[in-house]
Amino acid sequence: MNKIKNIYTNNKRLIARVIAILVVFSFALGLFTVYDNFRLDVEYIPVSSSKISGDFNGFKIVHVSDFHSRASTLVQKQIFQALEDEQPDIIVLTGDLIDSRSVDISTAIEFADRLTDFTDVYFVCGNHESNYLIEDQWGYMDFMEQLRATGVKVLTNETEVLFANDGGRIYIHGIDDPYLIKDRVEIKKATEYMCSSLTLGDGFNILLAHHPEQLDVYSDYGFDVVYSGHAHGGQITLFGLGIYAPDQKKFPEYTSGKYVMDNTTLILSRGIGYSLAPIRFFCSPHIIVTELRSK
């Protein structure tokens, strides 16, 4: 009887220890998740090309994506501090500045306006801007008007050219989001159609395009570097693998960082805000600093 009682007592102690460990682990994981959701990750990705002239050597681009009107003073402060530290030559915004499920124009405009204090800012729409246009055309037009009024250069199947004193040129192309016509044509065909409307220049060609999963299309059209967002790094990651991304579904191929296909380099940001669930798990807010280097 005493033996049974001892086994029962020992089991109770073991269960209590396991529960205590689980509670401590859950608490620590919760604290880390909160910390990680408000910690900005700044990634540095150099890009080298013989098409980059000597005057553009060291040209610095900061890539920000998927802001989703995130009204976090702490996160925004880190972004502005990073810009102050890096002093970029241009900033590129690759869509989803707003969130079409809960449109907050003022937060998006204030953020964009603050970015223009640092340097020239180039923007292309994402699927949330497209959804907003479909749902509220007048609201979208007002948003675009306010965005342009801040000084942000909005590219809708358009090209801007940067000139260097040594004759070098950087072409910044931007395509609209294929979600605008996805009900009429599939996303790949819509992307091909918009890319075909652009003419590559005789220098270094940059494309701003929200959808990273269309890398094969961008490569076929010969862009040197493409900046994209949309995937949110998978938003929830396990062992470094993204779990889900829009238009890539489970275990997406393109989530974050640098990818190369033939002569095209994709620079993919995990973004700042959220998609669907208001949480990031091992997937902190993210901006990318690219420095161009001439070969």
C-alpha cells in the first residue's frame, strides 16, 4: 500500500513539474512573440551588376512593404531611425500601404509623408489597394490624391529614370497589381500584360511589383532587380519555413530575402503589418537595405 502511495505521490510531483515547465515555457514564448512583433529586422542585401555605372556605385535603396496602416509608434520609430542611420538614395514601397479589410487612410498617409522627409519615395499598389479600388472607387481616388500630394511617386505601369553624371541610368519601373483584373484573367497573364507595357532601358532596370510568386514572368521580361512584398515571410514560421502566403498557399517558395532566377534578382520583404491574423510568429517586421555595386 505504501509503495502504491509513493508512486502516486511521485507521479503527482512529476505532473506538477511538467505543468510548471509548460507554464514557464508558454509565458516566455508569449513574451518573445510580443517582443518579436515589435522588433524591426533590418536586412542588408548588396546587388552587383556590370549595368551599374561608377556614379551609381554605392547607391542605396531601402525597401518597405506591406505596411497595412500599422499604427505602432514603436515600429514606425524604428523604421525612421533606420532611415536616419542609412540615409538611402531612394525608398521603394511595394504595395499594401493600407489594409482593405479595415481602411485607415490617415495612418498610411502620415507614414508615407514621413518617408518623403528622407528622400524620394516610389510606390506601387498591392492587392489591398486593388481591393479598395474595387470596393470604393471614390475613396481609392482620394487616397491616391493624398498620397501623391505627399510627394510619393506612384507608378502605375510607368517608368522613372535616374541619371548619373557619367551617363549611367537606373530605370525604375512599376506595375499595377494584377488583382485589379484577376476576375477577367488569371494573375500570371495579368502580370505578363502589365510587364509587356514597359520598355527596358539601356541601363540598370528595377521593377516594383507586389507579387513575388510571379518571378518567372519578371525574369522572362529581363528585369535586373525586382522588389516585392505580399508574402509576409509566411507570417508564421517554424524552423525558418513560412507556413502560408497569399497566392502561394502552404509552405510558400518565396517568403523573404534574395532569390535569383536567370539574370533577375528578387528582393522580398516580409513587410511591416499583418495579414488576416494580427500576429507574427518568428517573423518580425522587416525592411531591406540594398546597396548597388558596379562590377
